[in-house]
Amino acid sequence: MKTLNELNFTEHYIVLDDDKTIYAREYPRNGPTIFLLHGFPDNIQLYDYLIPELAAKFHIIAFDFLGWHKSSKPDAYSYSAADQRNELGAVIDYFHADHLWLVAHDASGPPAINFALDNPDRVAKLVLLNTYYSKMPTTRKPEAIWMFSTPIIRVVTGWVARTFKSINRFTYYRQVGKFIKNKIRRNELIPQLYQSFSDSKNFRAFLKLNEDLDSAVYKNTMRVSEMKKIGNKAHIIFGAEDPYLNVGVAKSFYEILPCSTLTLIEHAGHYVQVDQPEQVAESLIALL
């Protein structure tokens, strides 16, 4: 198996309008088209360990949502879950993809699920990795997400984070460090992710997505009854040691997606694709 650095890829810059360009990487066509979607506070680097495991079997496309990493960061933009749903649709249209697979993690779960609900004939597989969608009884917000998404409190924490960079860095390393069980990969990946996250415009996207979080979950809860339309296309693969988007959340998805499959991966936390990429890949390849 080739390493990530040995894999060939094509870079794409997908222009939505004058100040909105999405950065994407496309790997050679070796099977079904699979889109790898990141959450927050991260970017496509989250899949650096998984992509080599999948490259021989899939046509892989990974991209950064607007506001993150190598995509543009427009000033007058709301950075909401609804915006991300539209961005995902634009990327899929750009690649003329049908019968596609969506792999969604964390904050990309809502746009991926809503795209699948709106376009059932285009999505062949919907894979959910430690993500969220609607109100679920065991969901627990990470501490930093709670601080930045709770009204009034987020005003104070946003000001502190923008003003005191050392506190912002400490909070990021501490919080994201909890997401990764594998110590070696934690030490490799977090500095890379933080380098991008610390950009002031990237941080604005983080704040905006947090402001939208509770509203988006409420709106999605109103669509839960529609999720039966996804049928047997849904596959839930969760790291079993995530204290936030936890096993209870995985089981809630399994209940509202009655024809889905459920896989819990041991020794993996919130970033299941970082902790156990081999097992995630094995689960995906088994679906071919």
C-alpha cells in the first residue's frame, strides 16, 4: 500500500462566485466515487491516514468547506449548516457525480444527511462517522463547542479567544487532543490542524458554525421522520470511546435509520478515522 505522499492527486479550485472558491483533491478512479467530509475544528487533513487505506478501491474526493484550510474565507458569509449543504451540492455537481458515497464526520453529518434526503437517487451510500444530526438524548457537546455555541457565553469566549492567542492555542490543543486516542498521531496532526485553525478568518467560520449549531439541530429534528427514505444506504461507523458523539448517539442513529448497519470500533475516539483508519477502511470496503 502506498503512503499518502506517494499517492497521485489532482487539485481542483471550484469557483462558486467571485469570493467563494472551494479547494478539493481528487485521487485516481479505482472504484465508486466517495466524498470525504470534514467537521469542525478541522479540515481534509483529518483523512490523511484513511485515504491510503481506500485509494486502491475508490475514486476519492476530499474538500475543505468554505472558511476552512485551503478554501476561501469570504467576509460576508454566514457559514451555516445550510450553507455547507449547498457547498456539498456544488462540489458534487462539479464532479458530475452520481451513485456516490458520502462519508460524513462531526459537523458534516447534517449537510450530508440533508443532501441524501433531498437527492435519494444520487446517493448510493451514506456513512456516518461520529457525527450528529438531530436532538438525541446522549449527545454531549465538547467543552469548547459548548462555550462557543451557548448564547451570551459565546460572546465572552469569542472575545477572549480572539484577544489572547495563547489561550486559544491552549484550548484547541486540549480539546482536540481529547478527540484522538492514538498519542503518536495526536502529536502529528494537532499542530497541522491548529496552524490552519489559528488563521483569523478560519476562526470566524468556526464561530459562525457554532452560532448556528443549536438552530440547525432543531431544524434537523423536524426532518427525522423523512430519514426512512434513506433505506439501507446508511452505515454507522463510530469510535466506541468518544465521550461526546458517543455510542448512545450511534444507537440513536441506528433507531431512526431502521435499515442501517452499525459498527462500533474499539480503541477509537471522536476521530475514528485517525485512531483506527485500517478498521474504518475495512468496514467501507466490505460494503462494496
